[in-house]
Amino acid sequence: MRRRTPPPPSPLPQRHGVDPVRVRLPAAGPWATVREHLVERLSGAGAGVVDGMFDAGLVVGADGRPVAADAPYEPGLFVWFHRELPAEVPVPFPLEVVHRDEHIVVADKPHFLATTPRGSHVAETALARLRRELGLPALTAAHRLDRLTAGLVLFTVRPEERGAYQTLFRDRRVRKGYEAVAPYDPSLALPRTVRSRIVKERGVLTAREVAGEPNAVTRVELIEHRTERGTALGRYRLVPATGQTHQLRVHMNALGVPILGDPLYPEVAPPAPAGDFRRPLQLLARELEFTDPVTGRQHRFRSGRTLDAWAAYDRWAAQR
């Protein structure tokens, strides 16, 4: 099998911990110039924005020189530019580093902070923050947590080693343990292992269970339970054996005990306004354990965070 030729290094530096956008022109197409292709590809930005980028010399080639708007279309050509960063409300919670060595960084991510740049969350993400704060521009994420989920995330320091750590997650050689706060149902027999088939369709906010071969497996355990202000609460340990989108949230909802603070399950809530950091999803990536594929060391990390609905239910419930 032929190996793909790696792209040339970026001629542009990062901005605010965010990489420039790299575009490779397709092998074939109807475009006569580089501009025509970018206008179509960036249709959401508008032709005026693209023309402004060319006029300002912001679209560059591998040599770092500006590409002219009328430069002939060349299949396979790479160009780079910086996206205009969206206005973002800073997430006002600390991003703790629980481990750092020459190969990896393990961070304890707060609720509401995205792991990597995506959509409207770009500079205000765990990856961009860590690159800036630690002075590690080559830092990359080995996996991701949902923006609404708090807890442990593994990052790699050296790009050439990223694949080895990603393979751990792909091959399910990382043991992950989560905690959640949800209603307590005395009739729900626990512990148990939930198996189902989950599908998540592009453009649809929620995932759903369907008939068919299971592709999602979660061990659900009850750690403890108590009653607060007439509300029966449980603190649960969730151990996923697979990594389907929203798997833990879907499985807890299917058991009749949806995780507190979930804006999607059992019902989709109206979008929260920017800067609304109240009532976070009560789901925490508590444990991360694996054998380091580079050093051979056995790692076991534990989040120091607490879930508000368990630590201070009255305060959490009052956040309306």
C-alpha cells in the first residue's frame, strides 16, 4: 500500500494557540483560479471576505508568500490562512494540569470548555489554552471529551508520538471511569452492564438506540444514594467499554435515570445563551488508566473535581 505524502509544514505560526487553516486543492474541479475554489469552499463567509483575505495577502502558499487571487488553479496545491476568530465568552473555570512529562500532558477539564477547536469554540478550548499557558505549540489531543463533560483529557507533546497514544483509545487499551449524579430509583437493579446499538446522525443533536448488534457497552454501578429536599439522588460510577457519541448519557436515560443537567436527554432544552455557565451536566471523567506506549510506564490518573449536584445540591438546584 502506498503511503500518503505528508503535507508540507505550515508557513504560518499559530495565533492564540490555534493552528492556521490548511486547504489542499482537489485533484479535479471546475475552478480556474485559487480564489474561485476558496469562494465556493468558504461559501458561508461570503465572497467579500475571501476577496479581503487575498487583498490583504492573508492566503499563503508553502513558501509563506501571499497567493494572488487570480493564481491559476493547481490540483494538489496547499494554501494556508488564519480564520477570523469568533467572539467567545471565556469559560471562567480553571484548567488544571495533573501530569506533565516530555511525552504527555493530562489535564482536568472544567465543564463548558471544549477539548479542541470546533465550530464557535476555537481559542476558548482546552487545547488552545494549554498551548498558550504551557508554551507547547505542538501539543495535540489524543482523544476528546464533550464540551459539557468535565474531567481528564490526555494530550500529546510530540506530534510524531500522537498516533501511538490515539491507538490506545482505538484499541480500547485505556480504562476510563466516570462519575455521574442522577435520580435514584430503588427498583433499578445495579450493578449491571448495558448493551445497545447507538446511532448519531449528522446534524441531529441527539443520539438514539436502535435495533441491531450492540456497539455500545457501559457498566453502571451505584456508589451511594441519599435524599436532598425530597429528591432522591444517586452517585454512579460508569465504565464504558466502547466510545459511542453520548453513550453514557443515552444509557443512563434509557435506564430511567437521566444525568442531572443534561440539556439533550430525555428532552432537548432550548439553547443556553453564551456565557450561561449554570447547572452543568453532572458527568465527570474521573479515572484514566493505561500503559504508556512510548515509555512503558503504568499511568493512573484521577480527577480532583467534584460534581456540584452531589457536593452542594441546594446551591446547584437554585441556579435557574
